Amino acid sequence: MAEQEKKTKEIISPNRFRNLYDMYGAGVAYITILDKNGDEGIGSCFHIGDNVFITARHVVENCTIKEIGTTVHQRRLFETEDTHSSGMVKVSLDYTPKTTCNFKGPYFHPDEKIDIAALIIEDLNCPTLLLGDHLDDWLGDEFLLSNAIIMGYPIIPFSSHPILVVSKCEINAIVDKYTGGHPHFILSTMARGGFSGGAVISENGFVLGIAVESLISNHQPTELGYTSVMSVEAIYNCISHHRIVPKSIDLRWDGFWNKE
């Protein structure tokens, strides 16, 4: 048994942020939409288990969802008995890109002011992104100056198709907005349209929150605002309200989010 494990030892990159991309990039999808004027737009969503995907409310509200898809493989590398002599490795592509126009929902957060929605998408086979357990009342300044990555689908000019954009960033502040709602993390990365609904993953491997908006003043361009990420409690509240809690979350929380 030990010899077999040795032959299939996984090769882990020394760059932990690249590891996060390799493991979870295939679980982040784009959503193309048509608004009420017939103009096309794009946003992001991510998989939290049992075909449940989370996105920002404003991405899918009052519009027609045209297509949902993933664009990257989950790439994992394993040593073989010949790796050290030949340099050859075994490549596992567990999840492959796919598109669909079939879904259930959207399931909106019960508070219309909270920018969260869920979709059930059975046609996409994706890795599960682990939601953090940092509920609102437990949040202090423990995440300040920690690193994270944001993954989503902002539009890249001249690109012929949606491309997953990954950016390493730092948590610069935690804000309770005077307009109410859940705490927001402020990221060091530039805000981009299309990141909305994307996942922000801590350097420790769990989802810190969901990208929802650029905090701007005086109607400035999106790119001049602060990238704002809503913390995870809003996601838990949304899936609990609609009784679409994935089994993995239900087990981890001992049924807490499925209580009446």
C-alpha cells in the first residue's frame, strides 16, 4: 500500500495561489445575460456543492440568462515510478469545461437589498468551493492584510470568448456599510465589471465571500472604486431560506442551516 501511494504522490506547486487556481478554477463559471434592452452582459458564479451555484443578485435579476459555462480544467499532477528518471508525470483532468442553458432558479436572498442569488445547474460537473465559517458576529480584524485570490469573468477587450481571470490580492479593510446588510471585505485588486458573482478564496483555501460591487462616489468609473466582497453569511441565509443547502454544508454545520 505504501509503495502504491508513493507511485501516485501528488505534485504540489510551491505557489499556493496557483494551487488554489488549479483546484478550484474549474468551479467558477460565467453567466452571459441579455438585459431588458437586449444588450448582452456577463457575470460570474461558483459551485458550493450538489449543483448549487452562487452569484450576485444583480447579475441575474430582471434579465434573461443566455448561457452558463466553465472554461478551465481542474489540473492535478501525480508522480509515477519513472518521474525522477524521465521527468514524466501523470496528469489528472478531473473536471472539464462545459456550457449549458439549463438551470433552476434564480433563488434570490429573501431580503431584496442583499445582492445574493443561487442557481441549480445540473449540467456542469465542477469541484466544490468550501465556504468559510466566519459568520458576521464572529468577524473582527483577523483577515486584515491576509492574502486571497479573486476569480471571475470580467470582460477582456478583443477576447473572442469568456476567460477566467484570477488575481492575487490582499484584504485591506472590513466595512459595515451605513446602508445596512452584511460585512464587506475591501480588496487591494482593481474592481472590474464581470467579477460580480465571483469567488474570493482565502490563502487558507476557503471562500471568504462573493464579489458584489465597486464602492464608488460621485458616479466615478467602476475601476476607480474599491472592490467589495460580501461575507459568506448572506450565502448561508439564501440557501437556507430556499432549502437548497448542499449535503456537505449540512453535515459540516450539523443541520444548522436546515432548521425551521
